[in-house]
Amino acid sequence: MIRGPFYFNVDVALARTFPTGKGTRLEARVEAFNVFNRFQLADPVVDYASVNFGKIVTAEDARILQFAVKFTF
């Protein structure tokens, strides 16, 4: 068993619904992943045949922002 590094992540979502008429509405949504943009190391390579066995050679994604609008009728 190989342990990976400590992982700390904060995700946030904010949504607001606006009535737009008879039976219709508009929803606006903003999502942020890894809000504090902390550098996150990925898990080490666990393939015994690999030259990089036990080494960390990648990182997780940086901050990601996502926007969405939904119209319901």
C-alpha cells in the first residue's frame, strides 16, 4: 500500500432563480472548484514495472470556474 499526499479542497456553488412570467423561470448558477487554488499533488505511481514507481509525477487541476443559465418553461 502506498499513501498519497494530504488532499484539501473547497468547492462552492451559488444559484439564483428568477421568475420570468406565467409558469417560466430562469436559473443562473456559478460554481467554483478548488476555490483557494491550492497546489494539490496527485497520487504516486503504483505500477511496479514503471521506472517512476512510488514517485509523484502529476498534479490535480487548478481552480475551475463554471457558469450556467437554465430556462424552464
